[in-house]
Amino acid sequence: MGGVAFSFYTISYIGLISDRTQAENRGTVLALYTVTLAGLVNIFAYPASGALYDAIGALWLYPLSALGYLIGALCLWWAIPQQTMDDGR
């Protein structure tokens, strides 16, 4: 399942960044997003999730993870241009 989710994630962020950036900046923005942001998230997320696991146990990490996915889905929905939503595409 992780491979399918990663594929959809990759397609969505490349499409979003490509649509929202100018052609001359597109490569830089994609590199910053894929390398820098992912690296920074991992630097902070792994220790934080370990501390949360020790503090509250594994059961609460699943709803917390689901909340993160929900927030991500809402952010992607809000990023859809209004014209696209009006056209029905």
C-alpha cells in the first residue's frame, strides 16, 4: 500500500508545484521541496514520534497519523484553483 500512496503523493506534489511556479524556478522549487523539506521533517518527526510513543503508547499514534493525512488532504483541496472547481474538472 505504501508504494501506491507514494506514487499518488509524488504525482500530486509535482503537478501542484509545476502549476504554481514559473518555468525558470520550477527545478529549484522541486529540489527544495523534495530534498530539504523531507529531510527537515524526518529530522524532527522521528524523535517526536518516538517520544510520543513512549509517553502515550502506540494506540494514540494511529488517530494522530490519520489526522495528519486529513490535514494534508484538506490542504491539497484548498490549493485547487477556484476556476478548476467551477469548471468541474
